[in-house]
Amino acid sequence: MEIKKNDLKIKCDIMGCKNLVNYSVSTSDNPRNNLNICESCLKELHKQFSKVVTPKSIKNIYQKGGLNEKNK
């Protein structure tokens, strides 16, 4: 998966959004399968994803015994 800057003169693929596209999210070689998205929708999508998927801090790993000085 890859996110590329895009300057197409088309509308955002997010339903209800009328902004022009700034980025394309590609999952295959076929450009017809890309998700074309504006910057504001991309930021909102990032905000919503961060509520579901959050990285764990390195302190939590050490506290739970996942890593120590021997197996770093």
C-alpha cells in the first residue's frame, strides 16, 4: 500500500465531500482501484484510525517484561 501526492482535477472519493483530490492510496498496479482522497478527509481518516490503532510506547514493553537488557 502506498500514498502518493496527486494533482488530479477530480472530486474526493469520500461520500459527501466535494473537495478536489490531493492524494491517491494505491493497493494495486491498476490506477482504477486507487482511493482518491483530499487532504481534509485524509486528516480525518488518520484521526479516526488513531482511535482504533495506537502504537504502544517502549516503556510499556519494558514494564511487561517483553524486552530486557539481555534480549534487546
